[in-house]
Amino acid sequence: MYKFTGLNLSHLIECEVIQIAHAAHNLLISLDPKNQINIFGGWRLFDESGAVVDEGYEGDEKADRDAYRVHHLLTHVIEQYEIVSPSVLAFVFENQWRLELIDDSDMHECCSITPNIRV
């Protein structure tokens, strides 16, 4: 809704993924010590070779799937973030896996990043 332009997320660099929770309408990634990435919209997870290994989108809570693969981010640290485009924000982890958040709605927020950033 608001796009990813002009974000300063440097406070997330070197934060470790300590918990991942999947709910009916969101994916919540808890970071050390008290930061969170709460995803309501689209997202894609890439492994170190660049292959898409998991993805989600708004409304996929009823998708027919056997498992999620986001658990591969547990205990890994965010090395950097990149605003790929106004509608795509990427986090790169020290294991070289990459999580992209996709602002795919003109009507709803696609994520909130605490402390106090909503996109």
C-alpha cells in the first residue's frame, strides 16, 4: 500500500531469527532481541543458489501445501536488506538465503516491521 521507498531498516542488521509463526492471515518472524517482521502480503524465499523454495501471498491460507520452508531461516542472522523496487523489499541472511516481501495490494498493508514501521 505505501511501498518500500525510503526505509531505513539498519536496526535489523545482525538480528537473529528466533521464532517463526504462521497464522491464518500472516507470517510472523521474530528477531533478536525485540524486533518483528509481520507479513500480511506476498513473500518469496530463495535458497543460496537463487531457487525459490517457498512463497506465500495474501489469501493463500487455504492453499494446498504439505509444508512451509521458512524454518530454514531459524537461527540465521540478517546480513543486509535491499529495496529491490518500490514494491519489493529483500532481506539477505548469513546463510545466503533471501526473503523478499512483496507489496502486492493497493488497499492493504503488506507488512509491519517493529519497532513502528508499517508498509
